[in-house]
Amino acid sequence: MLSAATVRLRRHSGAMMRFGLVGIGNLITEFAVFNLLMSAGLAILAANAAGFLCANLQSYFINAQVTFRENGAAAPRSVGNYSRFFLAHCLSLAISTIFIAAFADRIGPNLAKLAAVGFGFIANYSMSALFVFRGGRGDKSGSESPR
């Protein structure tokens, strides 16, 4: 018999994979905006926040359409859902800001930002699955339905 944790992991593995693939595009957007704004003279932490915001908007719409689909339809999108998505993903912004502030002088801003990616991925998927795109899925605990 499979443990409850194994069942939950299996139930979320497909969505986590899609979330990761969408995240690659978001990462490209975030780094492009970050580097463009830094090269234009914007302060490094302001460029980080602007890159995050652009990627976050992109991430919300694509993940609603691709990752957290329900019965073949995109997950519901609304200002309230985006607000929850944005707030949930602010943890990722905090992580990248801390890494950049702590390590940019030693290893460069791009490597510092890249070092935060793994931590941000885990935090972002967890918060998205548990608090943003959970309505109407699976059981009443808010977990995603199996695919």
C-alpha cells in the first residue's frame, strides 16, 4: 500500500512538471527584463523586482491555461486569484532579493539570482497548488485532482 505522501506526490507530479516547463519561459522573461533594466542603469534590486513582476504576470496566465486546467478548461482567472498568486509568489521575490543582496558582489547578479531559482520553484508551486488554483479540484482539502 502506498503512503499518503507518495499518493500526493504522484497526484502532483504531472502538474509540477508542467509548472516547471512554464517556469523556464518565465525565467527567460525575468532574466531578460532584469538584465535589460540593469544595463539601462536601473538599480539591481529594482531591476529584480521589475523582472519578477513581468514574469509573475506571464506565469499567472500561462499556468492558469496549462498547469492547473480542470476538465479541459483553463483555471478561473480573476483579479482576486491573481492577487493571491502575486502574494504567494512574493516569497520567491524575497528569496531572490536576499540571494542578490548577499551574493551579487561575490558571484555576480545573474548567478546570485539563478542560485535562488530552485528555492523559488518549490515555494511557487506549493503556494500555487495550495492557495491559488485549488478551487473545485479533487477533494475538499484543496489538493489537485489526479490527471
